[in-house]
Amino acid sequence: MLFMASSKLIDSSCSIARSLGVLGERWTLLILREALTGATRFAEFRAALGIAPDVLADRLSTLVEYGVMTREPYQEPGARVREAYRLTEAGRELQLALWSLQQWGDKHLPWPDGPTMLRRRCTDGAAVHVGYIDEQGHEVRAGDTQAVRTAAYPSAD
């Protein structure tokens, strides 16, 4: 695996390694959590996370560069033009990965006061969980799944 000179993207056939090149830096997943719960402005991310401005700017730039977020100008009356950050379709798809991490943490690293967020169906508020669904729409237990290597899987040669 090799980091490309002007990029954070890892040159690897492994999709997990490539994804971590964009999403694996400290704070990035928490920025995405805030975006998935409605934050769009730099100040909102900063207030929610307590992150240094230069680090936040770097992480947001990476997310924009790789199409996870877009940068859009906005202006409040009497103020200068600023930028809002909105999730793209690719960014919204990360909801499953983040809520899966949250679900794992709630189960294996529980907070004494209980979960800080619940996953609910929009239509009726029923509890939901992240899981595997087969092509017929049936849930499949995680223990009943396997990862199968393809011809593109790197060999140790």
C-alpha cells in the first residue's frame, strides 16, 4: 500500500484500505455523524466536536475532494459569505457504516446512561437495527455470512 504524493487515497486493490485513505483520519467519522444528524456549517461542526479549526478545515476539504460532501456558499443578512457542507449521495450512504459502528459500540462498549442516539423508522418510530439483507429482502444473521475473495484480491507473491 502506498499513499499517493498529493492525495490521501491509498493505492490498493483493497476497498477497505482505499476507504480508510479518505475516511480513516481522526475526527472524520465524527464529522460525518454530525452531518448525518443535520450539521452543515463549519461553526456547527466545531461547536459539536471541539475540534481545532485547521484540523476541521482539512477533514472537510478531504471529504469534499472525494465527493463525500459538497461545499455551497451561503450568506446570512449583514454577514460575509460562508460555506455550508452538505452530504452527497455517497456521503449519505455512509449512514449504514456509521450506524453499524454505533450499534456495535452500544452493544460491546455500552455507556452507563444508555445509548446517546436511537435508530428509528421515519414513518412510525419503530426501532430498527443495521443488518444484512439478501436479494429477496430477508434479513441474514451476520454469522451466516462470509467474505469471498475474488480474482482481484491481492496475493502475497
